[in-house]
Amino acid sequence: MWCILNRMVQYTAGRLDASFSALSDVTRRGVLEQLGRGDASITDLANKFHMTLTGMKKHVGVLEQAGLITTEKVGRVRTCKPGLRRLDEEAAWIERYRQLWDARFDELDKVVEELKRKEKVDGRKKRE
Amino acid sequence: MDARRESEPTPMKNRTTVERKSERELVVTRTFNGPARVVFEAWTKPELFRRWWVPKSMGMSLLSCEMDVRVGGKYRLEFEPDAVAFFGTYLEVTPHSRLAWTNEEGGEGGPVTTVTFEEKGGKTLLVVHELHSSKEALDAAGTGAADAMVETFAQLDELLLTLGASV
């Protein structure tokens, strides 16, 4: 049970590694956006991004490995489509991080309020 | 190893403790607000098990869940995506008090998991004991599951709440 959960945690971590690393390149992010507007062949993509076919094949491979796109070969043309992964877990990771900061700032609000109150009281005392 | 971890800080909530008992053993404990009979069912009925087992934050879901809960019976859990599978054989089945099974997805010599259900005043103390074949095997398993375990047990809490009315 523990070991199953552990494996699952390792597996999900591996998937996050793959997707964040796939997203760590401007061309690959561009390809994802491009495919959001419609399917495209590797040749189309290579032209669009002013790259060699070999270079684009590598990028497509990384995106496919991460599950962000799928490809299908019909005849001599390999067509790329957006994958089924919506990056929910990646978004959730970022959201958790964001919440840490929210919580931190909430605490800061409290400290600021407290200091303001204290200053007011001190000020009054001085005047008396 | 810093495997000892305690979850929810509020005293009202039940805590999950994780402790390495020896070089080859890991023990997880958690109390649930419900009789052992119900908690045991949540572990042994596939239709209930699949409602709480997978931590929601993982983004994985159970594709299939088969459990032939009797000594010598097999279980198999398959997850989406990529059909990652976990399987093994039940070694002990004592209704409402004790379960033990092998974990065979990693090949021969996988760990043996024993779960006991101890009822006290309407609550159930759950103890998950995992015995690995070697110190190295347990070291390699890591402690990544600690947070996931807290999450999955909170999901079991919720399930027990919803079952509360009907059982």
C-alpha cells in the first residue's frame, strides 16, 4: 500500500518533470500554441518556426513523450495534434505554490495591522 | 530517515503517523471515525475502494480494480494514464480485523503489506505494516508517499462520512 503510493508519487513526479521540461523551450511552447489553432505536419511546423526538419522532429519528440501532443503518420506526412493532457497537475502545482505566497502575505497583513494599532496607541500615550 | 511525519495540526482531526520500525519495516497508523467493519469494507470492496484510494491531486484515476479477497486470491489495480498496474496475492484475510498481501509488480521478493483494523469505542485504529526484503529495498522505496497517504486517508474519512448513514 505504502509502496504502491510511493510508486504512484514517483510516477507523477516523473510526468511533471517531463511536462515542465517540455515547456522549458520557446519553440516547443510555440508549437503547442500553434497546434491549439489546428493540426499541422512536422514540415509545416519546421517552416513556421524557421527550423530544419531534424530540429523540429526533436522538439515534436519531446512534446510527444510528455504527452502534450500526439502524432500520426499517414503516407509520408506526420501530422501533429494537441494531446489529451490538459496540464491539470502542472496547474495544480503552480496553484499550490501561489497559495503559499497568499498565505504568507495574509500573515504579513496581520503584522502590519498590529504594528499600526501599536503605533496609534503609542502616539496617544505620548500626547497624554 | 525523517519518515516520522504528522499531518493535520488541529487536535480534532485524526493524525497519520509514518515510522520506520526497523531496517526493513515501515509502519503507518491512522484512526478512523467508524467501526472496523465499515473501514474493512472500504478496503476490500472494489466499488468502495476506488472511491477513496487515489489521491485526487495526483491526476491519476483507477482504470480497473479487481479484488478477490480470500487467502490465495489476487488483486490488480490499473491506473490511467499509461495503464500502470499494481498486483499481488492475499496472504491473510480475517474479516474486519486483518489483511495481508504481496506486492508483485516489481517481480519476486516485493514487500508484504499487513493491515490491521482495531476497533475501540466506535473508532478504528488502522495499522499498515510493510515488510521489505532488504534495507536497500525499503531505502529505494523512499518517503514520497507521506503526503499522498495523508490525502488518501482524508478521502477515506469523507467516504466513511457518506457511508455513515447507510451502514
